[in-house]
Amino acid sequence: MSKKKWTPEDLPDFSGRTVVITGATSGIGRAAATELARAGARVVLGVRNTERGERVAAGLPGSAQVRHLDLTDLASVRAFAADWNGPIDLLINNAGVMAVPEGRTKDGFETQIGTNHLGHFALTGLLLGHVTDRVITISSGAHRVGKIDLEDLDWERRRYKRWPAYGQSKLANLLFTLELQRRLAAAGSPVRALAAHPGFASTELYGRTGSGLQNAILNAGLRFAQSGERGAWPMLYAATEDLPGGTYVGPDGFGEFWGHPQIVTPNKTAQDAEMARELWALSERLTGVRYELPSKASAASVPSRTA
């Protein structure tokens, strides 16, 4: 008899646990927040549009809270972190943009690398001292076409191309997870860093390319996509199953486009430890955020809390 495939019905009891999730007003973020709240978690939605966030929170089962967080503005990221008190069992770096027209964040970063990677890099570094269990960062199958340009991460010297820029940001998510897990393990911390991707899921990410033709093609393809609810399954699996740090989770179907969650393998570049260290150093310089990881002695005093 084949092993039963994982679904949200397998979520453990999250009563008494706190989850912070970015970008949870729609798509897979909202779906994950709904399931975790249903499992008993106190869910904190870190969102740019708090009015919309309040409407989402009102519809969630259980306890939910909304806090303003704009990942395109490092001042907002710092304010969110400075205002935080208490433990965070689970930090989910979910918010993102995809293949948008060329733009800049408030700190001058290219929009996709600034939102998808640098904003979350800063947020995680500022909150890490509160995290007791794990950090989940959402990547994409598009990481396979990404290339990290350490000399021009912000597309200032090259002609901007929306899809390569998106691929670079999603590859950065995986390299961040790789280096974060290395550092956590070296410090003897019980906290784990994992990554997940939703496959091809119908969400509001699509249709914002600024190109009518590309938007039409993407929207036409959505009829073959799985739902946002199903797209959240790999994230939830990574967040709750007892997996080793550094694990990458995606759908088990053809091309990892859809299906039930399983452990998947990223491309070789996403496993490049030297590239991960170099990107980390660059990210620290760009954001001004230096990670303070716990010593082995202090980490030993924090109980590991596996879902």
C-alpha cells in the first residue's frame, strides 16, 4: 500500500504558537495563514496594505493580528522588528513580486531583488533572536534560470530584463537559506532554515509584467494551474514536518508544477556555498543588517520546538 500523501489535514496542533508571515493578503500566503490559524496558531500578518490585511484577518479562524510591513522600505522593516516582543515560533518569508516592470525600492534597490530577497534578508536578521523553531523562505522553480550578478545585483549596468531579474531574486532566496542554515548550525542553534516553492499556482502574482502580451499568455496559462490553496502546501509542509535544516520543498507532480509536497533538489548554483557566502556579505553591505547568531551556550538554553 502506498504511503498517504500529505495534505493540510496532517498539520499538527499549533495552539500557543506564533507565526509571522509576510504578504498574506492573497495567494499562497493567505492560504497558509488560514490553515495555520485553523490549526490554532496566533498568526501575525506582516503586510503593506493594513486595511486589506484587516479584512483578511477578520475572515481567519482563531487568532490573527495585522502589522504594517513594507519590504520595499528598510525603515519599515526596521520599525516592524523594533516593535516586536516575544517569541516567534515560525517566520515565513512569503511576500514577493514577479516579473514586474523596472522599478526601484525606497532604498534604491531593483524592485524584485529588493522585495524578494533584500527585504526578507533584513527582516530575518532583525527578528532572528526571537525565532525559536524555523525560518521558511519562498522561492520558485524560476530559480533555475536565475544568475547572481554580484557586480550588478541591482541592474544598474545591464539592460533590465524582468524574467532574469525575477530568476535572480528567487535564486537569491535559496542561497540565503543555504548560508543561513550553515550559520545556524555553526552556532549550535536549534533554529532551522528551509525553503519551499508553490509550483504553478493561480495567484495575484501573475499579470503584472507591464506587457499586455505577456499578461495575456500568463493569464491564459492559469487554467492549467493548481489553486493558491494547493500552492501553499509545500510551504506548510516545510513549516511543520520534522525536516532537516536546508531542506527545499516543492510539488511532486510533473516538472514540480503541481501536486503534493515533497523534498526537491534545487539547481547546482543554489547549492554553491561560496556564492551563498558572497551574496550574504553583499546583502549585509546593502541593507546594513548584520546577523547576531546565538552562541552554542545560549542556544542550548532555548528549547527546540518541533511542530
